[in-house]
Amino acid sequence: MKKNTCEEPISVWSDTTTPLKFDNLKREIKTEVLIIGGGLAGVLCAYMLGQAGVDYVLAEADTVCSGITKNTTAKITSQHGLIYHKLIRQFGTEKAALYLHSNQEALEKYVQLCEGIDCDFEKKDAYVYSRDSKQELLDELDALQKLNFPADLAEELPLPFPTAGAVRFPDQAQFHPLKFVRAIAGDLNIYEHTRVRELAGCEARTDTGIIRAEKIIVATHFPFINKHGSYFLKMYQHRSYVTALENAPDLNGMYVDQAQDGMSFRNYNGLLLLGGGGHRTGKTGGNWQELNRFAAQYYPKAAQRCRWATQDCMTLD
């Protein structure tokens, strides 16, 4: 891999779009629904409520989609590892089917929302591969057959190392998340730099204002209310890294290792997005160095265009 051309971490999404700007709240207001958190989840809540004619306000502590959303790999898929045989075993076929169908409905909603929007939306197949265990793949396919989902076994993959194959989910999707948000959020009732410091019943206090609401939706990445249930103590953060490579192949799909310490792949606009190097925050891990070593070994002619990192909340279960 050639010398890094991206000195500071920045995602390809941030590098290729201009963010919207919103005022901060400096008064007392009333609303039917308050949404706390302006990532993709919060913005979609605001958009859906607005479409339904519900009065709402969204309060974001920083700027819209400045956290996890701008650092995602932006895959839209119902395939979250080899999970369905585990869901059936733990919760039964009916609940596993509910999980699958709800995710597929969300995927179809994205298809509808992205129609007519310039957000680089593409239908792509998704793959979870295993480097050494074909039986795990077969167990997952057996579970998906019970759920009447048309997954299949892909044995020939365009990855640069041997695998035991992959479970393929057809007709999943990928997009540019910040272009999508820019298209749907321009007319939404959003306040930026409006950090909710305290909730007292249905009253939210910020540094410069107060929001009184009938209902509150908390859509923050991590629980910011540290009182009830101590949920902030019951989760940890898992950090992962991405590098965007020029002069690397188009793999025509989205690929993720069934092992947590494996690599993920997808393409965007002539770039190969290589993800991995993950670790629990505060612990040592592969970091970008692992991705650089991988790229140097398997894509020696590639050059790094961007690099970035993100974090997922992991519950104790």
C-alpha cells in the first residue's frame, strides 16, 4: 500500500459532503415530542413524525450526524453476523422471524426514502463469510430456510484470502449517509449545540433553554441519563477502524467476517472500504496499523484516501 494521503482521520462521507447548520435553542418552548440526539436514528424519528403531522423538536448536543453516523460503513442490511440460528435457539422461530422481518421492512423503507434522492443508494448483496468453518454457515442457512428467507451459500468469493464460503443475503443495500441526511433534514425542526443537561419529568433543561414535551425519545448513542437502571455501567464500547483505498478491486457486494476480529469490505465510488482492527475501548487492538498491514500484503498497489474510526455500544448479553 502506498503512503497515507489522509493525515487526520476523516470519513469518506465527511470528505464528500457539506453539513447542514441549525441554530441552538435560546428560549423556552413546548412540543408534543422531544427527540434527544441528532444522529441518523434521531433524524429519522424527526422526519417520520413530521410526515405524520406530529409536533416535535430535535435537540442535538453537537452538530447533526457528527458522531457515529458520519463514521459508519453505511451498509443497510438484515444480516448482522451469523445470528439467526442463535436467535432461533434462544428465542424460538417466531421471534427470530419477527427480528428478520422487521429489519427487512426497514430496508424496504430505505428503498422508498432514497427514491429521487442523490445519496449514492445501491442495491448490493451482503455476505457473512467464515475463514475456516463451513458448518457454521450451513447451520445459519438451515435457520434461514426455517424463516423462509432466500439466503444461499456462496463458495467462490472475490476476497484475497481463502474462506470456507459465505452466507449471501440478496438485495440488501448501501448508501452515502450524510448525503441522505442532508436531503431529508433541511426543513426539520432541529436545534444544534443544544445539550440536554437534565430531565425533570417531561421537562428538558439545556444550557440556554428549556423544552417541555408530552413525550421524549432518547436517541443518543450512549445513555446520557445516569440515574435509572445505571445502564451506562452495563455497556461497553467496541471501537473499529476503516480505511478507504484507491486502486483496489471492486468486490461488488458487502462482506463481513463472522469472527469479531475479522475484516469487512465494501466499495464506494471507486474506493474499497476496508474495516477491522477492532477492540474494546481502553484495551489494545489492531487499530489502523492492522488495516495498513493487511492492505500492504493483499493490495500492494493501493493508496489510502481516507481513514476513520467508530464505536458500537455492546450490552452485557
